[in-house]
Amino acid sequence: MGRMAKNTEIKTGSTGIRIPVGTTADRPTTPVTGQLRFNTDTGRFEFYQDGWKDVTSRGPLSITKDQFTGDGSTIAYTLSTAPADEKGVHVFVGNVHQNPGSHYTISSTTLTFNSAPNLGQTVEVYQGFDSTDR
């Protein structure tokens, strides 16, 4: 593990720690896991762990909610948008979380349950949790 330079100090108050700054082309040629830097091309902090990864939040997630009511026979419901990945979707039937693959599948904008939600049960579908904007 590297050591801090002899005259390096961390101060409190209105000062800060300066980390390496540069363009994408300025990245180290032999990066080491844990390196942190600010990329002036992207305007974001990044760290190295099996490749350079962005660590800067890009803002709030955009979550979409669809709500349906079960009728005891309908198994397929049309979502307002097609999710990028089933893993970024949370489905609840009567406030009980449903597991993708074992309780339902999604193809494009169609959510299909293995068995129909009961008459009057609320079906809530939240999507957008697969966003990379966090």
C-alpha cells in the first residue's frame, strides 16, 4: 500500500483534498484497483476496478408506476413503457412483492403472471431501478 508524501497533510475548514484531474487520455497507463480521479472530459469522478467506472450521481431516478386491478382471470397486463431489464422492475400484488421468473415474466410492454391476480387485488408495477443514472 502506498504512503502519503512526507509533507502531505489533510486540513479541516474551508480547504479540500485535491485528487488527480485530467482527460480520458490522461488516465494512468497501468491503473491499479482503487485509484480515484476526476475526468475533465466527462465532468465526473471515476475510480478503477476492473475498468474505469463513473461514481458521480447524474440526478434522480425516473421511476414509472403502473397500477392495475386483478379480476381473477387476466394474466397479461400492458405496461406504459418497456423496461430495459426485468431486474429493474418491482411488482407487487396485494402489497406482496412478486419474484421475476417464478411469478411473472415481462416481454416488451407485456407483464404476464403465472396465475391471475385475484378479483379486486391491486397490482402495482414500479420500473426504472435498472437506470445507470445513480
